[in-house]
Amino acid sequence: MSRMILICSFAALLATVGAQSANAFESARQSEWAQAGLACADVGIAPGSGDFNQCVFNLYYTLWNEENERNN
């Protein structure tokens, strides 16, 4: 019985940590996306335009690729 309680407690702890990690990752991703948007606006591209959306997309994923190449 105590083994079952221990296993369930451990599973609940892992689920909580996993959810917190996922939330932290999503928050960081949104922050980086917002920073890319600010950078595109700083160079004079009108927010909401197709060029702005393309700028944010290109900047975000270019930096993401560079960071992942450095980490691998």
C-alpha cells in the first residue's frame, strides 16, 4: 500500500514539474516573439502589415536556428 502511495506521489510530482517547464518554455517563447516584433517596429516596419509579420517570423526563426546550431 505504501509503495502505491509513493509511486502515485512521484507521478504527481513529475506531472507538476513537467507542466511548469512547459509553461516556462511557452512564456519564454512568447517573450522572444514579442522582442522580435519590437525589433521590427524599431526599424520602421508598420505593425500589422504583411512585411511586419514576415519580419517577425524571419527574425525569430533565424535567431532560433543560430542558437540551436551553437548548442548542438
